[in-house]
Amino acid sequence: MIQLFWDGSRHVLVLLAPDGAERLRVPLPETSVQVGANASPDLLVLATAERGSWKEVEPWTSWLLNLQTGGLQKIGSGMMPAVLDAGTGSPASRLFFRDPGGLTLFDPKTGQLRDLLPGRPVEPGLWIARLRATRLPQR
């Protein structure tokens, strides 16, 4: 289980074991956080921004968090996870919106980004409608 806490200046991600014991504590850069899906069993996708807007992708930076070590690897700036709840390691767990309106696939093994849909001018707030549409119902 993952929990996010605010320490007064930034978010801290805490990974809990099944018995509720704290396994890992990771201070996150910047003040806004969006947790994505697991790109693999030990890698969690997330995005951060300093006072980011949900209406645009540009201020967001995406990261890969190693759930064993707590290490953060920058995936790229101006991108945000496109799918928040996907099967671990699935291609959907590695999709990102890029400004303006592009869709990119990330390969965690190589670190490569591959554009699937080219960016194009979009109406402000349009990408968030796509993001909401990707959320799966909670079980």
C-alpha cells in the first residue's frame, strides 16, 4: 500500500508492507503529485509539479520510483501518466500525455520514449478529459 503525506513543504510517499509496517519513505520533489501505475512490480510511475495545473501537462515532470531502493529516475519533463490504474507492467502503465496533446510510451528497461500520437494544438483542459476517461472503476 502507498500513502502520501504532506510534511509542510512537500509530499512524502510511504510504502507500507501488508502488515502495515513502513517499508520505505521517499520525499518527493515539488508540491503537487500524481501517482500513476506500476511499470513493473518494483517500479512506480508518478509525476510532480510545483503548483501544477491539472489543465496542462507542461509543468509536470514524470518519474520512475524504485520501490525497493526509493531511488527516483526522471523520465521527462512536460509529461504526465496517461493511465492511473493499469495492470502491472502493461503497456498502459507506461503511457504518458505530452504537451501539446501527444501520447508517448516509456520503456523502463531502456529508458527510451516513443511517440505514439504526435502532439497537436489542443483546447486547454482537453487532455484531462482523456485522463479521467482512462480511470478504471474501483473494486
